[in-house]
Amino acid sequence: MNINSISNISAMTESVEGESMTLQQVISQAYQQHYQVEQQVIDTLQTDDLFSLLAIQQTTHDYQLEMSLLSTLARKALTTVETVIKAQ
């Protein structure tokens, strides 16, 4: 995920079939991506290819941005729910 795709939240929450994904599914998918990145890092550290290391760095950066965005969205959703409950 690059910085341009962050503005399109709906693209992150749609599965391959076009159905909406729950927050739990999005987080689960992000953790799966994290695991894949870790495996790539392990594989890459065994090579001296600079381009592979650069690709891992970019993938890790993209993962960090995505997790930060999801964390913010979850926090905002929780705050909204708390506000609605207090208003009743």
C-alpha cells in the first residue's frame, strides 16, 4: 500500500470478491502480510542483494503505514461509539 492508496479506505476493506470486510478481517489480513514480510526478511538476510533489501524496507514501511491507519480508524470508531452511548 503506497501513500496514495491511503485516501481510498474502501479499497482496503474490500475482499477480492468485492464484498466488504470486517475490521477483524482487515487486521487478520494485515497480520498475514506481516508474517509474509518477516519471512521475506529472513530469506533476504541470507542474500547480499541490495534490491531485495530495498523491497523489504518498502514493504515494511507500507505495512507500518497500514497498521497505523487501522489503529487510528479503530480508535476513532471506539470514540464514536462511546460518544453515542454517553449521549443517550
